[in-house]
Amino acid sequence: MRRADSQAFLWGHGAEGEEITARMLTALESRGWAIRHDRQLRGRRFNLDHVLVPPCGTAVVVLDTKNWHRGQLTSLVNGRVHCGAEDRHTQVRKVAEYALLVQQALKLPGVAVWPLLVVHGSKVAGGQLEARVPGWDGPMYVLGPEELLPRLAGAPTVWDPRRADEVTARVDSMLLPYTEGA
């Protein structure tokens, strides 16, 4: 029973961070961003916290939210992401793996898929980290919440509503609302 209570607490704690991120992301909707929450890749069981399509239609952002220990610093230790002394690099790697699976499923030439991880609670050293993970070509960004909107707002500013709508339609067809156990 204790383990179940502990797991329920962790899920609730994580959901709190996801809700904060979702509220933050609403600021992007008026700037033409399409935002989807709690999605799952057709035929897969993992949850994607947030999926975003910028108004340029040239990218899809797979954004994961974590709510880590407030009293610990999130930093790179020997190239691996840690929250305090605890190695959290596996969680970072999973976000990159999910982004690769989304990229393969969407099959959209010329559309980049960007994995991002935002950490609530724990302060992120310098506001952002550039981690490397096997199988992902390029840095995997781990951001503090204060860096999230500036990072996303820095995406290409050219609007292509037709292309963005096409990318969003493809996202909606491949990334369904998450249902636990489906």
C-alpha cells in the first residue's frame, strides 16, 4: 500500500508541473502556435506531455515536463543530467527517444522535431543545459521554466498558416489523446 501511495503522490506532483507548463504555453497560442497536451503516438503506450507546432510549420516540439526536487540543483555532471546527486539522464534520453519516434511516425520532410525538457521545482544551472544523448543528433535542451517561452519564441518567425495547418493535421492524426492503458 505504501508503494501505491508513493506512486500516486509522484504522479500528482508531476501533473502539477504539467499544468503549470500548459498555462505557460497558452501565451503562444495568440502567436499562432498549435498546442496539444497529453498525447500518445498511435500504437504506443507512452505519454507526450505537450506537442507544439509553431506558426512557420517547419517544426514539431515534443516537450516533456518534470517536477524535480526544489532544494536540489539540476546540472550536468560528467555530461549527464543530475538533480542534486541523483542521475536523471535516463529521463532526458527518453524525451529524445520519443521525439525520434514522433519524427519517424509523422514522415514530414523538411519538418524538424525538437525534444525539450522543462524542469519545475529544481533550479536548472544557468537556466538551461545542453545534454547529449545516444541516438539524438544534436543537443537535448533541459530548461528552467523561465527559459521555456524565450526559447520557443526564438523559433522562426515567418508565418506559413497553410503549412502549419498541414503539420498540425498530421500531428492530430498520428498523436491521439492519451488514454491510460490503451
